[in-house]
Amino acid sequence: MRHLRTVLAVAIALLLWQFAAPVAFDASLIPPPTEVSLALLEMVRTGELVHDVLLSIWRVLVGFAIGSVAGTCLGLLTGRIRALTDTLGQIFHLLRPIPVIAMVPLALVWFGIGEVSKYFLVSWGVFFPVWISTHLGASSIEQRYLWAAQSLGARRAQLFYWVSFPSSLPMIIAGMRTGIAIGFVCVVAAEMSGAFGGIGYRIYASHMVFRVDKMLGGIVVLGLLGAIADRCFALVVGRLFPWLKARDT
């Protein structure tokens, strides 16, 4: 029933776009779904779409992996070690509000227009939601669990592995799921500056030649990729950690 409602909602939105948008807006600015579909088919035939999708997915995967690992490790440390909370944690709080788009020029200066700058920007965006979620999860562990582990002879490294990490896992998963969506936002910002492939690059290049149908096609593909990545992540988490499986949204 739920999937049926979803399909109906999408179908109604597409019908409104197809028939109402040309009446209310200039068709050259907001082309109907049929024209966008034709543009996507054109991009498939030329190989542009497959190339761009694979590039963007790879950049998101690499950046997400780097940002998630760094955010989890440092979040556990700042959440459990007071000295790091007061020093490194405060630095992260200062850096966290800086938008990824502001880091694009610096990334190009530091790493050039190659792939490293794209990985850096995606990992920058992913790092902070994962870090803050892990930090909050690690800092809110009940002290009695730590005392119980210490009474059994657990050392500091064992406390991190057997108590801090499992207790923080729900918050880590929540931060990583947020980081997936942010990763796709960041890859578009990275690809619109100093790239020669990817969904973001294709949207920007289509804008330069006023191909609004290709621009909208790229945006639709980007949304689909983000939704698919989110669902895949939820499925993997449900299989690996079934006790964490919550009601899907």
C-alpha cells in the first residue's frame, strides 16, 4: 500500500509538470517531462550519462568513505576524552558552519583540478555530520556501562572498542545517512568548478548552451542517485545491524 501511494504521488507530480507547467511558465524554461526524457535518452546514446553517473558515484563513494571513517574515529575521541573535547572539538565547531562551496577555491589551489580536490570536498561535507553525531553519541554513554567494563578489567582501548563504539552506533549510523545526502550536494559543487565530467559538470555545461532539458535531466538523475544510495544504505544497515532497523522514512 505504501509503495502504491508513492507511485501515485510521483505520477500525479509528473502529470502536473507535463500539463500545468507549460501553461503557467515558458516551455523553454521549464520543459515538460517528455522533453527531459528525450534529452536523457540522447545523453544515454552518446554515452555522456553513463560516464557522468559513474564518475559522480565514485567521487561520492571515496569522499563518503574518507569522511565517515575520519568523523567516526575523531567523534569517539572528542566524545570520550575531555582534553580533546576542549581543544580539537572546539576547532571542529568553528569549521563546521563553513559551507563546502566556500572551500572550492581553496581545494583547487591546494589540490588542483584533478580527482583529489573532488574527494576532499565530498569528505569535508560528509565529515561534520558524522563527527557531530558520533561525538554526541559517545559523550552521552551512561557511566555505569564504563564502570562495569572497567570492573571486568577493560583498558581504555578496549572501552572504545567494546563500549563506546557499540553504544554510539545508532548516532553514527544517523550521521552517516545524513552524510550520504550531503555527499551528493558536495560532489555537484566540486564538479561545477574544475571538472570535465560528472553530473554537476553536465548541469553546468548544459547551462552554458541553454539546454534546460539536459539541466533538468541531470537534476532528476542526481535526485534518483541520492534516493537509491539512501535506500541501499538503509538496507545494508538493516542486514548488518538488524537491532538498529527503524521505521523507514
